[in-house]
Amino acid sequence: MKTKELLKISLRQNAIFIPSEMITNDVKNLSGTTSVLLANVSKLGFTFSESLLHALNNVNPKYKIEVLEVLREVLGTDKNWTPLVKEWNVPTGESVVDHIITYFGNVFKTKNGTTLQCGHIIPDNTFPLERYNGCPFCGTPFEFGKLENIGQGSKLKMLELWTEKDLNDFYISLLQSKTALDATQVDSLKMAMHYLPLPKTEVAMKETLMLVIDLLIENGKENEASQFLKTPTDILRYLWYKNTGMLQIIEPKTIIKRTSKNAQHFHNVLDTSVQARIASQKDLKLKYSRKECLMVANWLNNMDMDVEAMCETMHPKRGMWVRFIRALRLAEYSKRKGFEKLNFLMDVFYNQVYDVWQSKVDSSRLKFDADKTFALLKQRPGLFARSLFSNMLWFGADETIAHFEEIIDKVPARLVFTLNMYAQNYFDKNMQRSVKPLGGTNKRIEANALLKLYEDFQLEVMKNQIEELCLLAMKKRFAKIANTNKTIYIDPQLFNIPVSIGDRSETVQDLPVALMGTRFSVEGSEVRLFMQWGKDLPAQHLDMDLSCHIAYEDKADICSFSRLTTTGCQHSGDIRSIPDKIGTAEYININIDELAKAKAKFVTFTCNAYSNGSITPNLVVGWMNSKHPMKISEKTGVAYDPSCVDHQVRVTQNVAKGLVFGVLDIAKREIVWLEMTFGGQVVGGLDFKGVQALLSKLNSKLNIGSLLQLKAEAQGLTITENEIADEVYTAQWAMNPAVVTQLLID
């Protein structure tokens, strides 16, 4: 089990981990088992580098089997990939009329029809039953096939060798990451912490720290964990993580509202939003043992922080703190001998005899007292950076920038780059911005109303001021670091990969990871979307929908369960119930040539939960692409080929109703990987302008290549055109976003 989990971690980084003790020989000639492994792996769309092939040739055959099993598990070769329709690329001709006739045929029990396993009668001359693997009326599958057409992919993905050092370096890089980890990194870190000892290194992010603290407490090291808890907010974050599994402090009312909204249904009879709200409230109830109460009481009592400062930190989440104080019986513990600081904290907090910094800022801002406002903001550089743009519009750009220059060296690098990236969009009067409120879905917001007070040339000056200031600040930081190297190599691919700042992806990528905004070129004229769900679940009604939104200059179109055939797109049929344990699948074929001829601009890939609740956990969505035509099984309609998979993600969070997982640019013939959650039972709930706003946000992101160019310029490094250089940065190196964040120098 240990090696399987560690193999999964390495596979996400485009590598295969082989422990040194497993390599027992140094044979040069390929053995029979290695040749068989290589052949099987190539059918799945992978191949091995020379060093990996040599290492695998000298390991126990059992480990080779384990490598193949992990690849097959991740690619889902043992899952059911049978769609509802056989040869679904040819339309069945079914219509709404067929569904209406079938409905009345079942109500009045017609005798002129065929009764299926699910009990439905399909009247004669309606659905062509010989074309279906299940019931065309209720979407229940009966027949299942195996993968037939595999190994059709036009290019193989190269896997590299990982040693213990590579694995340990990756482990440390996750802990040291200077940006919040996404769901894939969190999952990898949890696996590494479970099977490997915790390395001694500084943890850079609060969210990552919660995972470390949780591990220490599980191992009975509460006192050791307390040294990492610097403020009451750290304690609150940990307690909330243990209660909800969320590393961000999302208000209970937000979670309850989202859960309730996900349980709404088009048909009032099927609406379970009230029950979902009650269940969510029950799930969020706090209950702690005496041991846990004493642990938290000690943390607060022994904290090296002034009581008033602690109360001010607690104030923004006052409602949550009141609930936690009651559940943890802190009032009771504060009366015990030795808990005098906790007693004083309870008194000050409940009587609210403390000042709140944010209220002073807001008050002086409303009074238009610039000196006092900036004096307060300089006390907290991070918050000054986050409010920089609005203060420039409120007090004037020159004065704000002058004050900000004084403290920019204290601002975290990720915030400096964020300012530089988003200034372009913020100061555009006509541009709507994409935002994702804590715990919510992606939304569009209008431009700041104060922009209308300024002329276009003034806003352009503001953009330039921020860009110059931020680039100068980062150059200074790079220049301060002594570097004896003379040359640097930057892989051209790095100019297409954005720096991971502010993206907390909620889906897990089990195949080699890609950052949001990464572009995949389409080799052929066809893209095939796929969705698989229901693995290991008992047979039940569980309706997930695969859809796509087609945007033209003057209109929009969709391809979904309600419109199986449309220009350039063909759906494989709507499955609404899953079989026992093996899961089920839906596909959409997208013909790029046909869409280009029809002058389509973009195709947005989405999946939705039509059933009550959110998208089912472990649902997998992605797309396939190959230079050669991808076949569809004539017997069963199975159209999945692991060797053609470009990208796939697995849903792990249970708060999304709808998910955008890619956008195809027809003219450029490339797919942009992005993750955007939205509320909606069907693709009709998707706001395409919101997708455009998110694309604009991703396009404005700094790419890794440009960041390295900045480093080279600041440190006087010569950029070479080949990998013979003192510093080498390849696409493989960038596979680990946590390593890339080390370039963000604070």
C-alpha cells in the first residue's frame, strides 16, 4: 500500500518512484517482464525515459506489476465506460415526441411495445431499441462492455525516474510552498505525511501548517503543535479544518446556504433544499471531548500575544468564536488556577473593550484623512497591498503610491506579483472581473464605480505606475541574492505556463498535473469529452450531466442531454441511473472543422449534478485528443482510450453544483485548462461572460518564463538557447508549482 501511494504521488509529477533497495541488479539487456511492461504501458499512452527503463529492468517483477496497476487504476481501465447508445456518433433520431409517447404508453400500459428490465414499456415505432445499451426513457444502463480500442494516441508521455531524494525534495517543497496548495498538492502532502517522517523545515503557509499540526496532534504531540499556533485565528482555522475538512475559514452560513442551494430542483416535488439545510446545520454542530477542550484552553492561555491584540484578531469571526467558546467550555476552564490569561481574554472579548484596526481605517478613510489612513495601512503591509487599487482611486495615485513605496519591501512577493498581474483588468472601465468569494462559486463583478471619475489616459498612467513599482521591487529582491552563476536556460514552454498564485483548485489531478491556464494544442480535428461516475457505489438514481456551451459571435448553442445533436457536437446519451459498483460514462464528440465552418468561437466544457446535491465525489472528467481518428466500439459504444487522454480531473469537494473544466479556442485549436465552479442544475446556468472574465484573469497572469527572465536581468545572468547552462529550468521542473513558488522571494 505504501509504495502504491508513493507511486501515485510521483505519477502526478510525470515520474515513477523506485526505492533504491528495490534495484537489485545492473543488467543492461531488457528482460522479458520489462518488455511486456513497456508494451502494456505504451497502450496506456506512456513510455519510460532511459534511466527509468534501466531502473525498472533491475527491480522485482512484483514492483513492475504494481507500477502497471497504479497506471491502470489512475486511468480507470477497470471502470465501466459504456455509454447509453451504441455507435452514438450516428444520431438515433430520438425526439421529445418519443418521450411523450413513451410516457403515456407507460401510464396507460400499452400492449404494442417492449417491456425492459427497468419495467418501462417502449412503444413500437418510437426509440430504435437495437441502438441502446439500456432504457432510452429513464436512462438506466443494462449492457456493459470492456475497453476495445486502446493505444490509438498519436504521442506517448515520457515518465522519468524518481529516487528517494526526488520524493523527499518534493515533500519539502510542498511544506515550503509560498502559495496556498491546491487540492492535488494537499492530497499528495497528506499521503507523504502518512508514509514518510516529517522533515524539519519551515512551513510557509498557514493552510499547509494546519495539516502539519493535525499530524502532530494525531501522534500525541499537542505541545509540539502549540509552537506553530501564533494567533487565535490559527487555532480557529485548525478547529474548523477538523470539523469541515476545509483549510479556509468559511462561515457556517455560507456552507449551509451553498448546500441548500445545491439540493434545489427544477421540479418542486424533488426539491430537498430544506432537508439539506437542516442536515448541513446538524453536520456543523460542534462537540468536543474534555481532552480537546483542555488542549485549546492551554493554547490560548499560553499564547505569546497581548490579550487586546488577541481579541482584535478574533473580532472578524466573532460569531464563530462565540460558538467555539461555548462548545470548548472555555468559560469553565478560565476559572481554573493557572488560566488567568484565558480568564482575562474571556472578559475583554465578551465586554468588547478593545479597538478594531479595520474600523479605524474605515473611519479615517470616510473622513478622507489620508495621513491617518496611510499611517494605519503601513502597520499591515499585506492589507495595504490588497487595498492599493481602491485607495489609488480614493486618495489619488501619486500620494498612495508614494506611501506604498515605503513598505513594499515588507509585502509578500506573491502579493507584489498579484498587483502587477491584475492592474491591467482592474483599471479598465469596461471590464467585468472574475472573483470567487470564500466558499462560493465564480462570479462576475462590475468595474469600480470610481473609475468613471478618471480619464482613460490617467488610468493608463496608474497601470504603468504599478507595473514599474512592482517590477522594480522584485528586481531589487533578486539582485540582493548573491549568485555566482553566469548562464541560465529557460525552456520556451515555460512562457505558456502561469505562475500559481491565488488558484486553489478543488479537483485532484491524478495524471501529470497542469496549472490553471495551461494550454493544450489539438493535433487532430476532433476532441472527445468524457465523464465517468459511480465507481464503487451501489446501483441507484444518480444523474450527472456532461455538456458543452458553444459560443458564436451573435448567438450561443449547447450540446447536452436535452440536445444530443447540434452543429459540430454529438452527445452519447443521457444516463440517469448508475449500475452496481462499476460506474457509468457519457461522452461528447466535438468536430473542430465543422464548428470552424459554422464560425463558432469557443466551446466550454462543463459537468453538472442534475440530481439533488452537488457533483458526486470521485467523478472524473476530461478530454481526449489524437492526430489519428479515435474509434468508437460498434458493439457497445465504448469510446474511451487512455492513450488519447490529454487531461483529466477528479472531483473531491462536495460543494460544487456545476463545474467548467476547459475551454476550446476554435481559431487557435487549443484547449485552456481552467476550473470554474458555478451554481446550476444544467449547462443553461452557466454564465459564459463569467468564463470570459476568468480567461481574461488567467491571461493576465505572470508566466514562469517571464519571472525567470526578470531573475536573469536582475542577477546579470546570460540566457542560453540550450540546456548547457549553470541554471537550467525545464518544463519538467515546472511540474511542481511548489518549487516554482521559491522564486517568489520575500
